[in-house]
Amino acid sequence: MEYIIGAGAILESGDRATITPATLHARVDPALAGRVAVAAVDFESTSAGSLRRLLVLVQGWDAAAFRSSVIQGLLERRECELADVFEVLAQAANVREVHLFAHWLPDEATCARLAGLGISLVAHPLESIEAAALVCGQRCRRWHAA
């Protein structure tokens, strides 16, 4: 097995929107691990409409690089839709592909906007992550595919 390991942040939407630095170690198939440069992971939601927390990360980056490139880019925009988040993430890492691990798919408008920017969205079922350790602040959370 191989891992996706990178620095990132948990983005929380709503009135109390927050950005919390995080690190993810996710065990996936070796062929998949080699393809993922940037990823977004939703461990909780069953639909895009119920999305409240999204983990975004760049594989191989440290917290300082992620903060200065991605978090700063999101803060400069002040308000972001899902396509904005994926755009900032892809541009910061200088890639044209974002991998989404979730139980849902983005709507057509989000996909069309990304395609217009030359960014491909590659969707994977959340179960593609066999196990994960998420560290943010003082908390550590482990997840195993059912």
C-alpha cells in the first residue's frame, strides 16, 4: 500500500467559517497515491448540499508552504465557492488536476467552471481511502473504510 501524505487545512463553511491547518496520512492503492498531487476529502457529507467541512491538501508540502500559498490565497478572496477552493488549490500547486474523495459529486456548474479554467476534477469514492490519520491542532482523528 501507499500513502497520500501532505499538509493542508480543514475548511469549514457557514456563519462561523474557519480554516484549520491539518496534516493527512491516507492509505490508498499505490497506483492512486502516485497520481494525487492535490486532494480534497470530505469524510462527513453524503451530498454536496450538506458539505460543511472539507479537507484540502497538497501532497508532500509542509504546513508553512500550504499556509503561504493556499490559505493566503483563500483568505484574499474572502468568500469562496467550491470551484474557487479547487482553483486556488490547483494554482498554488501548479497542477491541472484536483482529486476529490467523497460520497458525492460536485454539481455541473462547478465542473464546468473548473473545466473552463483548465482544471480537471477526478472523483473517487471515499472508500478509496482505506485508512487515514488526520491531525489538526491537538486533535488526531482516524478513519477506516467500512
